[in-house]
Amino acid sequence: MEKNVINKTEEKHYQRFAPFLRFTHLLIVISFISLAVTGMIIKFADVGIFQTLSELLGGYEVTGFIHRVGAIITFLYFGMHIYFLFKKRKETSAKYLFSGENSMMFNKRDIREFFETIKWFLGKGPRPEYGRWTYWEKFDYFAVFWGVAVIGFSGLILWFPEFFTYLGLPGWFINVATIIHSDEALLAVGFIFTVHFFNTHFRPDKFPIDTTIFTGSMSIEELKEDRPRQYKALMETGELDERLVDPPPQWLVKAAKIFGYTALFIGISIIIMIIYAMIFLYK
């Protein structure tokens, strides 16, 4: 039975991400890189390498403007996703949305797969049979909510200090917001450009880049290898045929690689610059 399915779908791909999710992620990449680059320029304004980067971008007025545009895009995609969740809630039961096999909520299996993954990396066990979402993907997902809530709200306070103090916030809270915004942003940049990059692109089975989030689909063989539990579930329910699409055109694959490699280069460069700045400031 499985052999026949493979023969039938060998020229097809499995659609992992719908166009809306791919577009949302594109906005996330654009806005986050914009915020990361300009934010680190502001945070390390006393360091020569970031001063040079600011000049290349047009000066601090320009970088400040780019930072605010990135913030607007962030709130835009966050609002779009909240709308998507409400729409999804109408189509799916709350129980399935929060505890189903395809739920983004953490469960006991995620904890088990975390330790199984460590054993796999150390050569002490087999590769876990991941489902649609892995524990690191869920962590990244909720990190966005945390980031928008903490970094986004503190950023709004710094953007409109007069408005928030008029509403009753004490003046010292502006200083607190500055510390929260700056340190949480540094943490987010460090995490995304190291841990997230490794989990998504630099893992041995994905190196040097995974373009699925940009093309939207993956081969059946890749699905079987990367998400064996999901593949089995799709086979058992007969849903696999419903999610089959044509392979992405070559121009889209090339565009995804160019965009992805560019993002990786910028992210890794920023990490190197941050390390240099930290050494410069605390030597």
C-alpha cells in the first residue's frame, strides 16, 4: 500500500504551510531583521562598528525611522495572526486547537522529545518521530507573543512617552521601559540568530538552509524523514492526498534561497558585531 502511495506522489509535494502563513513569516523576517539591525545600532551607539553601520544606512535619523517602520510591520502581522486564530477557532473545536495532535500548545510528548533529541545529537539514541510541530517550533511560536507583549509594549512607551505619562505612568517608568526594551531585544536577537538559525537551518539534516517556510511545500520523502509521526497520521486518515501540490517552480526555490541566505548572513553578521561590541565595552 505504501509503495503505491509513493509511486503516486513521487512527483508531488506535501503543502506544509498555506500562503497566508508564508506571507506572515515573510513579514516577521523583514520586520525582525530591520528591528535587530537598527536596534543594535541604537543600543551600541558608542561602538565604532555600529556607528559605521549607521552611517551606511543614512545616519541615526534614518535608522530610527526604519526601526519604527519595523515596529509597525510587527504589530501588523501580529494583528493578522490573531485574526487568523479567531477564524481558525470557528472552524476547529477549542479542545483540538489547544490539545490536538496539531496543536501549538506544549504537552508531555514535547518534554520527552526534547531529551530524545539530545540523546540523538549525542549518538545515544534514535531520531525522535516528530509530528507536525516540534518542541522548538512551539517555543519559537510563543516567543513571538512574548516579544510583542514585552518588547513591543515597552517600545510603544519609548515612542510615545508623553502620551503614556499623561495616562498616569510615572516618569521613572520610562527608564524602566528603556532597560526592558533594550535587554529583551538583545536577548531576542541573540536567540533568533543563533538557536533559531541552528534549529531551522543548521541542523545536520537541514544544513545549510531549509526553504520550506518560503516555498510552502516539501517532498513526500522529506515529510517521511522529517515528520514521521505526521506522515503516519496523514496516511491513516487519508488526508495526504488532500494536501498534495505540485513542486514549487525553480524561480521560487532560487528566490527563497537568495532571501534565506541573505537573512542568515545579516543575522550572523549582527551576532559577530554584538560579540565585538560587548568585548569593546567591557574590556
